[in-house]
Amino acid sequence: STILVLHGPNLNMLGSREPEVYGYETLADIDDRLRSVAAEHGHHLLHLQSNAEYELIERVHEARAEGVDFIIINPAAFTHTSVALRDAMLAAGIPFIEVHLSNVHAREPFRHHSYFSDIAEGVICGLGSQGYDLALKAALTRIHR
Ligand code: DQA
């Protein structure tokens, strides 16, 4: 099966971006780890980070055409703003888990609302990069079902 990991805006800055909030690992560290875990289980893991809403939307459209089985997405700031990316997820109809490194509920009120949570299979936040590992673990069990 194929799993797509999508990272929204500013996540390319991981490791140096507010490390007390987001941790010291880089996005490449996280993606490499996820890719090897997926491979150990015989799955193919693709990933994309983009600062551009349209690129994420177009990647989701392609995912549907490619037959991607599961998406793990950290929409970053688009979590709180993007009806368009939400609509793309609905259009693709691919099950997904929403991940946030930080506990968005312990932060500013504008981070408390997500355009994705009500349509996600599940939501993980506040556990740092481990959230991606847990999301992958859940995705693997769901793909096997
Ligand atoms: C984030 C939380 C968002 O509120 C923020 O805009 C981000 C990252 C997280 O992973 O904690 O860019 O999605």
C-alpha cells in the first residue's frame, strides 16, 4: 500500500523554528524515519512539504488518481484557515489522520479550531514528532484491515 505524508507551511523550518514548541528534529529526520518504518512493513511512503496551499491541494488530487491508501497530514497553519484544503480531502475521499507537533488546544484560541478534525479518522496533537510515528502505526493497522 501507499501512504502519503503531507506537511503544511513553515514545517520546512523544523529543527530551528521555535524549537521549544516544535522540537529539534528536522523534517528530513521525521520523513526518513517514517519511510523506513513503512518499508519494514512492506509499504511505500511518499511525502511532501509545501508552503503553498495550491501545491498541497494538487498533491491530494494526484493522490486520489494514484490510488494512495492513507494520508497523514499536518496542515500546519492551514489547519485553522483552509476550507480549500479541507474540500480537497473530502474530494479525494482518502482516509487520513491529522497530526500536530504542539498541543494546539493549549495555545492561542485561533489554533483551537481545525477544518480537518471532524473529517479525520483521528487526530494526534501535543506529542511532538512522536505523533507522526503513532499516526503511521495507526495507519498501518487500518491498511491491513
Ligand atoms: C502545527 C500547529 C499549528 O497551529 C501551527 O500553525 C503550525 C504547526 C503543529 O504541528 O503543532 O504551523 O500544526
